[in-house]
Amino acid sequence: MHFVKAKGILSSQNGMNLYRGCLHGCIYCDSRSRCYHMEHAFEDIEVKENAIELLEQALKRKRKKCMIGTGAMTDPYIPLELELQYMKKALTLIDAYGFGVTVHTKSDRVLRDIDLLQRINEKTKCVVQMTLTTFDEELCRKIEPNVSTTRERVAALEKLRDAGIPTVVWMTPILPFINDTQENIEGILELCAQAGVYGVINFGMGLTLREGNREYFYKQLDQLFPGLKEKYSKTYGYRYEIASPKSRHLMRVFHQKCGEYGMVHDNEKIFRYLHTFEEKEERRQMSLWD
């Protein structure tokens, strides 16, 4: 862990990363890609020590309320968050200034802040996004070794549902020759339906490999799935987009099952939902009397 002074905290799309780097150890992580110009070891977490101060300044300057997003590059609920509590402080500010929030994580540590999330959702909108890649718990521990397991994440989604907080699942990436099976896709979607998620995001049955994350991914394949790196190299070479040979069939299964369960499965519609700020009716009525 090391601390830095950041110049800003919100992107042009109102996204923020309180930390840079991760200890989750997911073998496919795109955030390892060199194009993101992370100048330190990925596991050496960079902490933006002035993040909360910058966030408050940014929220004060906003002329219109909007959704604040976090978790696109680094999970906000890495173990270090339990000590530093930057996410809790950020949510407290977002709540105080009346903004909405969407949080993307793979950790059931998000439940620590369920009261805050619920309070934000009662006034505006709070959405928790959770990544699920495999129905198989043993496989989950191999490809995502240091995060909450699939069952633990689903249990968190159910608790969020019970608290009235809407959720979205990212079913990505799907790794060719590893978790690209109909059984896996159907198993994940059944869990999503069970947890009452609003929608499921999927960018196709495959993954992306760029310089930086490709090398790490192949190293992990050698350790966890002997012989599979050679199969990837022979099948895909140095392609950026790595599609499963079963992609078309699995996408049909995906859309069919989502439709049967009544879950939104149009990425654009889900992203519009995530980015649309809402003010609850009761809150609007109260503001008329302020």
C-alpha cells in the first residue's frame, strides 16, 4: 500500500476510483492492462489520500444532481477498505449532498454499508452491481481466488433485494474452455433470478486480452489448467477479443433465459438505467415545502 495526492476524483462520466490496484487475484483482470498506465505493482494498492476531500469539493460544484459510479477499475471493497473506510466516507457524502450512486463489486463487504445504501435509495437511486462468472464454487476459487465466492455474492444480492436496493449482475468474462458451458450460463442466470436482479450485462461469451493482462492470464493458466495456454495460443494467437467457440449458442441461451426470468438483458437499456438520476416522489414533494 502507498498513498498519493490525486488532482481530481470524478471522471467526465462521474465515475471515481478511491484506490488503484487490487488483491482479488482474478486471473482474467483487464485492469492489469498496460494501457491504463499503472506505474506501480498491481498488488501494491495506491490510495488516493485526499479522495474524500476532492469528492466533497466536486459534489458542491455540481449544478445538477447525478449518479456517482465507482468500481469500474478497482473494486471499492478490497480488504483495505475495512481499515481505511474511504468508501463509507464517500457514501456518507453522496447521501448528504443528495446524489445517487452505483457501486460495482465482487465482495459481500458491500453489506457493511447496507444502511447507507438503503438511505440513498430511499431519496434517489442506489444500484449495486455484482460480477458473477461461474456457477461452480470450486472453479470460482480457482479463477477468482481472493474474493467472495459466487454463493456469498448471491447471498449479498438477496440481502440487498430484501433491503429494496436494485441490483445488476455482470456475467463476464466467460473464459473459453473453462466456464463457457450451457450449464454454467443457466446456473448463473437461475441464481440471478433467485436474487431478483434488475438486469444482466453480457458483452458476449469470451474475454479480452491486452498486453499486461494477457501475460498474467497465461501464467495463471499454466499453474491452474496445465496445457490450456498452448490451446489458447494456437486458437487465438494475439487477438484482443477472445470468443468462445460456443458463443452463438450460449448467447441464444442467455437471451432466452433472461427473457423467461423477466430480467433486462439489453446492455444499452441497463446502462441508461444506471446513469439516470432519479428523485423519489416523496422527496420531491418534501422539497416543495422546504
